[in-house]
Amino acid sequence: MATLTGQSQAPASARTIACENLTTREINAMLQGLADGEEAVLVDPGGRHSLAVGLATTCAVTIAGDAGYYAGALGTGPRIHVTGHAGNGVAENLDGGTVRVDGDVGAGLAASAHDGLVVVRGSAGSRAAIAMKGGTVIVGGDVGSHSAFMMQLGTLIVLGDAGDHLGDSIYEGTIFVAGGIGSLGADAQANPATAEETDAVTALLEEQGMAVPGLRLTRVTTKRELYEFDAKTWRHA
């Protein structure tokens, strides 16, 4: 696991939104009203689902505590920081901006993301970065089974271990794993990362305050054997 340093704090100038007596719809309506560069802190989020979804500005939102499913999903530019843990579907369909979680997250992290940066300092459940189409996902701990299933573009960096069937049916994109790999999925191949790749990942981790001394990475990519389906070979197999 990474050594975590320099975690960001809620900005002192941010607008405070007390969530306890508000509906999720009301909270998100307030966040939708934030202009570029404006900041808000959600106090007492209570682990509720669908917080800070669909934000299109470059606002900054701190969820001060735990969040439920789909935190930060569908964003196109915001900077979202969850100071606790979060549930399934964090940053799903992200198309820009950043989503950071200080704790662990559930399944489906950054599923179908097109762009942006997702940083989880803890571990993620199964199916992290599935159908990913762009952007970068960093997980400081472990990821569960079937992570990067049908990945199409982008980068997944795992500083702990990866579960079984990693990169199953991967089309393109790159997975870097610092720990062990349970097993590879169909059409995935593993090789040691080059020195240049390791340097690039190290620089990115340093930018995020995630220092990893003596980092050694395995690179997982596609073998491109599933690009065309050979029905004759399949029928006689």
C-alpha cells in the first residue's frame, strides 16, 4: 500500500451545506448552482447515495464523511473530495475533473469513465475501471476481481494487489500493478513495466502525495487476440 502524505483539507472559504435536514435532490441542486472555482463542503452526508453527481463546472466539493453509491458520477469538470469511505459506482461515467476518496470504495469504481482523474487512497471492490474509455484511476490499496474488464482506453494504477480475471477482454488501455495479481482475464498479458513507464507513474504518484519507495510495477495490456472473432476456430475447438 502507498504511504499517504499531504491529504487535502476542506477549504476554509468554502460554503457549508448541512445535509441532515435536506433531501439528496436539494443538496445536488445547490451544488449544481456552484460556478467555476466556487467551493462547498457537505457536512453530515450520512453515507447517502448520489451526492455531487452530474456537476459540469470546475467547482470544488468536499464530502466531509462517508458517501454512498455513485458519488461524483457523471461529472465533467468538478473537483470532488470524499474524506471518508464511499460505496459502489464512485465516479461512474466521469468525463472530466477529479474525484478523490480518502478511504475505501465499493464495486464499479470509475466504470465507463471517459476522462478525468480518480484517486482512491484505500482499496476498491470488484470491477474497478470496467469499460473504461479514458482518464486515469489510482488505487492505493487492492482491487477486486474483474477489474478493468473490457477496458478500452485509459490507465489503471494499483499499488496493492489485484484480484482474479484482471483485464478480462481488454481492448486497449494500460494497467499497472505494484502487488500481486490473482489471475489474468481473457486476452490480457503481463510484463514488467519499463523504466520510463515506472518513472512516469512515480511522477504522477508524487503529484498526488502517494510516495512509493522502490516502486516495481507489472504492466498488463491486451494481446489483441479478441479483436476479430473466428467462428470456425470456435466451432471446432
